[in-house]
Amino acid sequence: GGVSAGEAQLLAFARAFLADPGLVVLDEASSRLDPATERHVEESVRRLLDGRTGVLIAHRLSSLAHVDTVAVLDHGKLVEYGRREALAADPHSRFGRLLDAAGVRR
């Protein structure tokens, strides 16, 4: 047997961590992980991105708690872009409304 989808995701993440890249792109980095492993991965992602440029693609808004800038796409179109703190604090922003709907603390 091969590795599970979650194990494959962890292996890909480990390769990125070991490569020490200047740019990190993570597409749904924790989507196939159990909640306990996801917490460890999110902490590791914060360490990996320290001092680097990162692009995080996520549906789970809680995984964006520590990003600097947010781009919101709707059907492939950019509908909002700005500093995470400002967008989260703006009750009229699309990102702020998404956080509210997901029950994620701002």
C-alpha cells in the first residue's frame, strides 16, 4: 500500500520545509489532516513563512489568522485585497463577512 492523502500532504510539507525556499505556496495545506495534526502544521507553517513570502490558498479561514495580506476571490475574480487586520475589522468587507459567517474571531 501507498501513503494516505494526509501522509502525502505531510511529506510535501516536509520537503518544502527542508528546501528552505524564498517563496512558499501552500494550497489547502491542512485540508486532509486530522485536527491535532493540523494545529502542529499551522504552527510549522508560521515558522516556515517567517522571513519569507508565502501564498496560502485556503477555504478554512482560521488558517489565515497570521497572514499579513488577504486577497478574496469569487468565481476566479479578485473581489477584495488588503491588509488582513483592516479587512477583518471592516464590517462591510467581504473578508469580514466571511469571518463572521464562519464564526472565526477577528
